[in-house]
Amino acid sequence: PRAHQGKGRRQHARGTYFHFLHLADGTKHDTTSGGGYKPLMPFAPHSLRPHPTDAPPIIAIGCSAGGLPPLRALFEAIPEDFRAIFLIVQHFPEGEQTHLPEILGAISRRPVRLAKDGDRPSSSEILVLPPGQLFELKMNRLVCKGEQSHGAPPASIDTLLKSLAREDAERSIAVI
């Protein structure tokens, strides 16, 4: 098996957890016993079908100001040839500026910059959405819907994820 497609955890009626992995070869493997992977059953998940345009997946990452260590670990580990579009939404207190493009740019193997209205995301760079701005993806372009209402609960990641679900759900991945 060459790639892990996802992890799962299912609870048995008596409270015992069974762990399993979905692999790219279309099999499901039990990892509960710790003695290696045991094939359970073949499956054909919707996500393994190739996208008709062979476009890279869109990975939207939402985090708070405390999300920097996991972001660092992620972008240090991602190989240079990994084809994916990364859109990062980080919640910040009102009026604060983000330094995330500079911080991640120092460790990432691809350029990192602040997104702006009209940008066409690509797998050659990482885009950080500006704090306090509401962005949607429409026809493969980022569209700024304006500023978030002052005092309202953070809605920037919700706005982006809803637009991804409408525009390109088959190739969109959300990480919170």
C-alpha cells in the first residue's frame, strides 16, 4: 500500500474501539491489535476517483492563533512535489495583523503570501487569508465578501468552507 487515505475509529457495542485505515489500493485495514495491518474488506470511496480535470486538491486549514506549531510541523513535512492548493484561515483578535506568511515562508518549500481579492489559488504557493476578511472561492478565484462584523463570532472559515462545498466539494479537504 503506498498511501494512507484516511483514518477511522468505530466503537463496538461494548465500548471497545476498533481502529482502521483506508489505503489507496482500495482496502481497509484493521490496526486495533497493533500487530500490523490486516485487510478487512475492499471498498471504493468516492474520494479515490480521479478528478476529471486532474486538478490538485484544495486543502482549507482553519486555526486559532495557537495553531502555529501544528502549521509549522505540517509545512516542514510536506514534500516540495506534493500537489495541493493550501488556503489558511487563522482567527485573530480584531485589529491584529498576521505574520503567518513570513513565519511559514521561512520554513515552507513553496512561497507563502497574503491572499487578495481575485487571486487564483495554485499548488505552487500557500495563501493565507487576511484576518477579519470573509473570502469565498468562486470559479477558481478568491472573492472577498467584505469584513467580518465587529463583535460577531468568527465566520471567516465557515464562509470559505461553505463556498468550497458549493464550488468544488469533490476535491476539497477541510482541516480544523
